[in-house]
Amino acid sequence: MPVATPSPPSTTPATVTFRPAANAADVDPLGDVRVQASDGTLASVSMVNDSNVAVPGVITPDDLLWKPTVALGYGRTYTVTVQARGVGGTPVTRTSRFTTLTPSNQTKVSLTTTSGAAITAGGTYGVGTVVVAHFDEPIADRAAAQRRLSVTTAPTVQGSWYWIDDQNAHWRPERYYTPGTTVGVAANVYGAALGDGLYGQEDTRVSFRIGDSHVSVADDATKQISVYQNGQLVRTIPTSMGMGGTESVAGQEFSFWTQPGVYTVMDKANPVIMDSSTYGLPINSRLGYKETIPYAVRLSNDGIYVHQLESTVWAQGNTNVSHGCLNVNADNAQWFYDFAQPGDVFEVRNTGGQPLQVWQNGDWSLPWDQWLAGSALT
């Protein structure tokens, strides 16, 4: 009886699928890049860029799928080489190339306070801290940019972004933070199309902590600054605020009020050179000045400070004589300077002039419904 001859084993080669397809151009560097095997398994996968730098990746436990584990670069050509085994162990080698998109322009994001100073990682800030995401290029698609911005807190705090202009988005909660809150901010803009050919350059993130509650209230009805720490009154400081009124100098109108509203401490310096010509008031005019001022705590973008001024001690607590700053004596100035931290709340009440504006550092002066309306996602 004849002996049956066994059938030869199947030698079907593996099928390898590349995504993106071979020779693809303008590929999203954060897009779906993968290699898949069917009718077999992946033995090895290597990816290198046009500088022959390897791109790390991972193969799934079933040896059917490979993906890179890092973001790809802009404007690079990548070569993917695959070794696969088909049914019966038949080896096959496949190669594919593609090129990622080249942005016409890129933007970087800085995470700062309203002073423009970078937020210090692990730093301590006040309960009124406002986070600023500053883009170094104008943003055409604010909604796309805002979707890449995030703030997380512990405990959870509800907040929102408000666009001051096309380069600056501010974030704050509805109410002041609770002391001890931790805050993490991220601008995950890399690979994001932000309109008019602009793409995010790189991701940025930082975290910080909210310190003790420092809230100061300057009341023109009493001409006193009441300073509270964690709800307790710790010092009462006589002050002389803006003399009020306006004056036209060289065709420009100047206001000499300490505007009412909710400010925050921006920064401080000892000393500060205060020069009226920096905001258009000539030094040699009747109300012009250039002085070196000690123990100065800045509250606004247009130059409102709490600072020492011995020449107005006679007026402090009874008469407003300044150009808009809050003058205090030497002892109180040094004490407040040491006490103040960026993001502390400073309220001005019962003064004249226009209410404090957002651009001046008046983020907290804006009612919450108006703040929400400044979001690009409303």
C-alpha cells in the first residue's frame, strides 16, 4: 500500500501595512503612525529620521502592532524598516518613508503671572493669582489654542480663560483660591494648528502652590489700608492715594485717581525708579517726576504702587496728594513689602475715576459672567 506524502507546510508571507502610507507628505507629527502585520507577526521595527536618529517605539504583546512612543518632529523624513514572519516562519522585510509637515510659522507659550514674570515651578503665590498664557505670535484660531490650555487644581477649583488680546489668555477661578491649593498649568500646543499656518512649537507646563490668604483693603473713606491674613486683621496702615482729577499735557489726558477695583500684587522691588515720562508725562512738566522710591509693591500695569514716601507722611490718613500710588511711611512700607507675595489681593474702595480695567491688572474687577464671555469656547 503506498505511503501518503505529507503536504508541505504553508509559507504565506506576512502582510505589512504602514500608516501613513509610503511617500506620504505633510503628515501630522502627532497623527496616527503605526505598523501592522496580518498573516504573520512583527519580528522587529526600526524608525529613523533624516539625521539617522532612532525613534523609540513599542510592539504590542501579540507582535501585531508597532507605534512610536514619542512625538515626531516637524519637517522631517522618516524611514521605517520592518522584519516580519509569515505563516510557517517565512521572513519578509518591508520599508516605507514619509515626511511630516513644515509649519509656515510656530509659536511658543510662556506661562506667567500678570506681571509678565514666569511662574516659578513649586513657588508660592497669593489667593488671587491669575495665570497668563502668553503666545509669542498672534493667534488666529483662539478656540483651537484654548483647547490646548489646561489648569488643574487640588482641591478642584472651577475657572475659565479670558482672552485679553490675540496673544494673551488669562485664567482665574470665580472666587479666590483656598490657601494650600496646588495648581498645575499646561499648554500642550505642540503639533496644534492654530490658524493661518501657525503651529505650536513645544509644550509647556508648571505647577505652584497657593500660600496664606493676604487681602488688603484701601478705603478712601478712611484713607487706611486694612491688611488681613487668613481673614484676621493684622495691620492698619494710613495712606495717601491719588489726588484725583485729570490734566491735559502735550495733547494727552492724564488721570490722577487711584482707580477703584480689585488689584493683585504683581511684583515688588527695593528701590524702584519712578519716571513719569515712561507713561507720557514729561519730567519737566508741572506734575512730572523722576524719583528713586524704596519698598515699592506694584499693583497695576500702568504704575500704581504701594510705596514709601516720607514727604507725604503729613497727608497719610487724611489727604490724597499722590499721582495715583498709595503712599505710606517707612515702617509700614517695609512691613508691607516683606508681607506681600505675587497674587495677593488688594482692593481699592470709594475712590473716584474710572473703574479698574482688565488690561491694567483688574482681572478680579470683572464680574464672573463677563469673564466667562471672554472665553473662546463660549
